[in-house]
Amino acid sequence: MPWRALQWRALQPFIMTPTHDQENRAAPQDLVERDDLISEDVSATRLPMEGAASTDRPSVIGIFVSALKELMQVVLPAVALALFIHIFLAQATVVLGQSMQPNLQPSERLVIEKLSYRFHDPGRNEIVVLDMPQMPALMIKRIIGLPGETVEIRQGRIYIDSREAPEPYIQPFSHVSYGPITLAADTYFVLGDNRDNSNDSRSFGPIPRDYITGRAWMRYWPLTRFTIFR
């Protein structure tokens, strides 16, 4: 037998080889170390994810800025459009008082059209809204006399330039008298349909053209009295 083989056999009893128990005792420690490594890896991958979620969460300032943008993009244009319509085109109004009975009743709601008077003058028998500086609120009346005409009321009947003007919307006739009066340029004579209970040109005189803001175009409430005024 070769010398090296004899030498190995002689030393083999003195060399410690791991037994089965030693391997089993070493295994838990190895598992713990591996578990530690696994837990460290999981925590290392979770922490950045949690941090990324927190940075993506919207802040109060961001929500406020987003709401402000929505306000500027949607609400402000709508308000501007409504103001434009109200000032230049039309507006809704409520009938107050009894001066236009029986044709307009208190609390009825009308749409006042403003555009057409920018292209032509008000016409006879049109129901108009007046904005008079001396009055605390808007007034609604009917145009009776036009600029340059002579208006007279005899026993409740209207005479324009000495000719009786038909008024089919007045029933019954009032018995008051007024005038005659000749209207200056750009002035109008207005009356309420309820002649016995109306504050109109018989008391405050003819009105300038600038006081007329628009004409009654539609009665939309109540629905049972819905009307488009001609």
C-alpha cells in the first residue's frame, strides 16, 4: 500500500467529521440566518414602496389648486355668460302690484327681452319695463303715446292726435280724463292697464326713451297662463 494511503488511515480517527446531530443543530441556525436574510430583503423592498405611496398622495394644496382651476374653467364662464345675457339680451322679472291687471297678475313671472330695442324704437301697446331713477324698483307699463303725438284721455278713452285709439285689452273702461299733452322727441306716454289703480304718466309725466330697458316677451309662470307677447 502506498505511503500516503497508510498515512491517511492512521490520521482518520483523529479527524472530526460532522455527525447527523451536529448537522441538525446547525440547520436551525442556518434557517434563522436565511429567515433574517429574507425578512431583510422584504423590508428593503417594502419601505421604498410605502415611501412612494406617501409621496403620490394628493396634498391639501393640490386639491385646492385643482378646485380653483375647475372654478375658473367652468363656473366663471357660466357666470360671465349669464351676466352678458342679463345685461344685453334678456332678464327674468316678477310682476309686483296690480297696475297691469287683468292682463298681468301679481307674482306672475316674465322674461324681458332687451335686444330688439337696440335696433328699433318701442311701439304702441307694447308692455315695457321702466328703470326710473326716482322709483325704488322697476315698473312695468304699456306704451300708449309715441314721440311727437298728442295724447288725451276722455272719460277713460284714449285719443291720439284727436282720434280714438282702440284698446281691446282694457275692460271695463275707467272714467278718468287727462290732457291733452304733446310728447317731445324721444319721450313716451305709458299707462297701466288697471287705470284706476296705476302710477303712470298721468302722475309722473312722459318718460324718456332711456328709461325703457326692455319689453315683455314671455310669461312663463304660472304655466296655465303661458304667453308669448307680440
